Amino acid sequence: MNSQNLLKTALVGALTLGVAAMATAAPAPAGAGGAKAGDMGMTKCYGINAAHKNDCKSPGHSCAGQDSKARDPNAFVAVPAGLCEKIDGGSTSPADKG
């Protein structure tokens, strides 16, 4: 591994730790005390998933993280309400109802 790749890896690691520290130190949203995702205004957004990053069951598999196809129109990711329509390729309904 040359020094340039080593430096890039170190910087990515430092940024990741910084973001993780900020996320854990952030206060919970008002009214989020033990509320489920559905109670916090989350909605299913289809067609925006990365490979192996879907939230739940889709046709062909029954568990989160098992969709091997990125941007699958039948796999969803939970996003805050109103955000899905702003994402290119995002839809609030699956392509296949099966």
C-alpha cells in the first residue's frame, strides 16, 4: 500500500469516527421517546436502495439487507415523510404488488 492510499484510508477513518461521534451525541427529536419509526413520520421509499441495504421484505427474499440489486423498484428504505418524492427514482409504491 503506497503512502497516498494509506493517507486516504486514515482520513476516511477519521471522518467516519467524527460523524459517528456527532450522531451519538445528537439529542433525540422532540417526542421521540421510545417511538417506533412509523410514529416519527417515516415512509417507505421504493427504488432508492443500495445493494444489500434495503429495509425489509421484497419479492424474492424475506429479510432486510438481502436485496442484491441496487435501486430495486420493489425494495424500500424508510425515509422521513416527504423526502421520497425529492429523490431521483424514489416512489412511495412498489413496481410489483406481489
